[in-house]
Amino acid sequence: MRQAAARPVARNLLRLVILAASHAALLAQAPPEVANFPHAALLAQAPPEVANFRFTGQNTLAWNATAGADFYNVYRGRAADLRAGTPPQCHAYQVVGTTFTAAQNPPAPRDIFVYLVTAESEAGEGTAGLASSGAPRVTRGSCGPVVQGHVMNRTGFGWGEWSSSRIQTLGIQGYIDEQLDPASIDESDNVALNSRMALHDPPAAIYGLVSRQLFSAIYGRRQLEQEMTAFWANHFNTYWHKLHDMLLPFYSPCSESPGPSCDPNFPQILYREATATQHHETEKFRHLAFNGTFREIVEASARSAAMIVFLDSFKNINGSPNENYARELLELYTMGVDGGYTQRDVEELARILTGWTICKKSLADVDNPTAPCIANYWEPAPAGRWVAHFDMSYIEPGIRRHDCGAKVLFEDTPYETHFPATPCVSPQEGVDELDAALDAIVAHPSTPRYIVKKILQQLVADNPSAVAIDALLEVWYNHPDGVGVLREVTRAALQLPEFRSPDQAGSKIKAPFEQFVAAMRATRGSTNGLSLIFNYLATAQQLPYCNAIPTGYPETGPEWIDTNGTLWRQNFGLILTELADAAFGSDPIGLLSANGVSPVPGNEAAIVDFFAKILFAGAISPADRQAAITFLSTNDVGVVSPLDTTRIRDTVGLMLGYPQFQEQ
């Protein structure tokens, strides 16, 4: 049914009747039931067409109950798109009952919405019926695959063989519930993942860190765990190269600094120590994302050796404060730039943070910032790690590194918090002061609002609604497990109607890392984590652990789209499908065969439809589908030619460059 843009009701209804008559937007009546049809066989059939589809109000659709239907799907499109050859797409999935109230967003002026309803049962989705021309109506993908693909995109890195099978077995809610409990997902028999991770366990250099992140995203079953680990690592962004530079004087080449601490195999020890420090931070975020609170994760970041180095906390001393970390803690990591803090708050927080530095400690003491440092940090040395250390030592007679005077945060506001002067005797005084400051910052109402919006931007929409923000805040403050429980706030985002809405499918843009990984997953990609994919990530400017800007990489789509970026995305897909190397390549032919799609001449449409389903959940326009079929069945000069494996690979590479593959 077509709905005109907002006009007086009488004219609107008249317009609807005319359109229904001239364009047959109303579904045809279902044919009568076949007599003596066995009940068991009837259950195996998809439901017939929906009958008497109509408007009962300006925004309410209604239809007759359909025999055998468990749910109904609603499709919607714009008349302008239909004229251009793009059919309606899924608008509401598994509607219970025989009415549906359309969203209160009218079409653009002089445009029209077109609605289509289909019935669904366990046997599948019923037909969309015939248009007035007698041709079958088509839709831009089916609701089931579209919503499943949407869930795989937002709770991970797109379609994968294990993920696809799992979501069909468990259903959408069951799949989400399992992903929210990553410890319940068995990876012990995941050879593709484990064999690669073992090569970098532990990671010895930046290449190992990046490889592990790629392997977890491409081959891991715990997709949401990796998604949220990467999210929090990007939110609390740190920079491997700055750790490298900080530790260089400690592990310099023997040719430059002979002595017990030099590295005869430079830069082996330097790389190992910087990487271990960065890796520990990532794994802490991985654990807390599903087993901790925001208060705990912000403390983990504040006490991270990587963060202490990155934002110069080790330079922040009494009498000469460095405000870098204090400012970014308020602006980027907790309250947001408009959160209500002042320059005075930055200055006072910097004073609270004086005295924090890093040193190497024994493994038994890595979580104790007041424990003694290891004097012998070079090789051979006791096992240990570079970690946070609170230093109360004197920088000159009578003056310690930490400012022990009284401080105040959020002065003259309802959230004013005082920090009395301390005796400056025990290092624990400074540790307790930081803990109290983090308590005050996290409790400030700007912090939960800022953080839930960022979670929603990652999982739901670049511009989340006020309703969605309030729903997550309710869980943040009132969940039985505590305040700011990260797993439950994440769960709340994935339970929102706004997340479940098919309209959200394709509404966000994949970042380069997400697109490259999704391409690997969808083509049985093989990688050693280095070689071409490492270079492409560097060129696309999203190489993990290599962002020198405190904000981290952009988390909303428009910031990633430009001419050069789009070209690199397209080139990545083409070279991926061209190669079959174990170090970097793909196996689309094996993927076809494993799914019963024969890669032989005459099967061009089935091959394109298969890859359209896994790349775009089938949401492809007839024109784009035909373009891929034509490309597959012709040679490079456009002459009809029998397909071969090379042409199949080329066609998949072409489809990876379609604009909709950049969407999620």
C-alpha cells in the first residue's frame, strides 16, 4: 500500500485508493485451500498471500489473518526508489497480530511510501504475490536474513560460517544471549583461531598485537567479546610507539650503550616489554567488558602503564603539573566535552594525579601500585612487567612528587567533592585519593549519559534517540548486579526496539577494520595477520595500537567516508579475492561448494544470489544483482563467456566493492 506525504486525511485516503487501483499495491486475495491436503504437508508449506491488506488509519496497516502464519513481515519502500528499480525493504520483522502502526516519519514532500506485508511460519516466508502486470513482486532481501545479518554485523564483524549456523540454530535472541556470555562459547576446537593465536602467545611485537586482534575478529566465535574489547581499547586509546620510546633508554642497543641493561639483539627486548604492557591493558578490557563495571574499567585505564606513558602522567609532579591525562580523563573518557567540568577541575585533577609513574614489578606485585619496583629490570631478570607505580619520593628537600595539599572537584555544583590534605607519609594516601576522584567523576551524571551514548553509537545508531539513552541509563543505575555493569548495559542496548528494527540494517558505515575483517569472514579468508592486511589497515589509517590521537579512531560512519578511503576499500576486496595464499587470500570457490552451490556455467544467478546473501543479507537491488550476473557471464571486453573460477573470484571482488558492503 502506498502512503502519501502528510496531507488532509480525505485527500490522502483518495490518493491511496487511486494508487491501489493503478499500481496494485494491495496484495491479491489468497487462492482457496486445496481439498484433502494432508495436515503434515500443509505445515511444511510457507503461508499463502496475505489477504485484504489495507489502511485502517493514516498510519495503521491491517490485514486478514493468514492460515498457517505465525508472524507477519512488513516491507516499506519509497516510490522514487521503486521507479529507479529498487524494491521495498524489510521495515518490521515478525509482527504478532494483524495490525501494524507505521513509524511517524512521513515520506519526503511529493514522495510516497509503499508497504507490503507477507506471512511467515516455521516453513518460511510466504509469497509477496503478483503485481498488476502479473509479475511476482520482489523485495530488497527477506526480513529473516536481513535481521540476522544485521545482528551479526552489530554484535561482531559480519557473516561467518559458524556465526550464521549458530544464529539459525539458536534464533536471534538466543544468539545474542550467548554472545553476551563469551565464557560459555567453546573455542577449544577452533583450529583456525587457535593455530594462529599460538604464533603470538604472548605477542612479542606490535605485529603480534595487531595479528591477535585480527585473528579474534576473523576466526573467533566470541564475536561480541572482540567487538567490545576493541571498542573499550579505542575509547581508552593508547599508543604502542610511545611506550616503545619511553622504554628505549632502558633497552638500548649494546653498540650505543654498553652495559648490563643493553640489548645485544636490539630491539628484541624493547619490543617484547612494550608489547607485553600494551597486551595486558587489552586483556584487562576484554575481561571487564563482560565481568566488570564502568568504574572498574576506568580505573584499569587510569592505572594502565600504557595510559600513564601515553598522556604523560609520569611527567606530572608536584609544582609542575602536566594536565594531559586530567583533561582527557574528563573530556574523552568519562564526562564528555560538554559534561560540565571546568578548567579549575582539570587543574585540581592534575594535582590529584601527581606522583603516578611506571616501573617494572614482580608478577606478584603487578596490581599493587605501592609495591617496590624491581631494581634489576634488564636481562636476565626475575619475571615481571612494567606497570603503574605511585611514587611519593622527594624531588627536592621537603617537596615530594605528589601534591599532598587539599583539593576540590566540581566546586560550587551539587557534585562538589573535597579531598583533604594528607600527611604525605604513606603512598596509599595518593592511591586512595585517585580512587576517590574516580568515584566522584564516575558518579557525576554527565558520565553515564556520555558513556551510554557512545555504546549506542557503536551498537545501534550514530545518532541514538533520547529514549534509547534513557533506557540504558535506567539499567546503568538500577540493575540488581550494581551500577554501571558493562555486560548489562550492553545487553540493554541489544534489547532496544531501536536495535532490533530492520530499518537500522545498513544505517551505519563500517570502519576500515570492520570492512576488511567482514570481507575475510565472507570469503573464507586466510591471513597470517601481517603482509597485505597489515599494510591496508595502515593505509586506511586504522591500524590498532598505532593512533597517536587521544580520541581514538572515529566511531561514527561519516568520518570514514572519502574518495581515497572508498578506493582502498574496493581495492582490498579485489586483491583479497584474486589471491589464494595462506598468508593472505580467500576461498570463495570452496565456500560455494561447501554450501551446495555449483561453480559451473549456467549457475551464474545462484552464485550471485549466494554471495548477495552473505555479503548483504540478500538486500540487493535487481539492477545490482543483474550487473553482477552480467559481469560473471562475460569476459573483460563484455563478450558472453562461460564462467570459470577466476571470473567467480573477480565477481565476488566486484560485489565486495558495492556501496552496501560498506554498510552495517
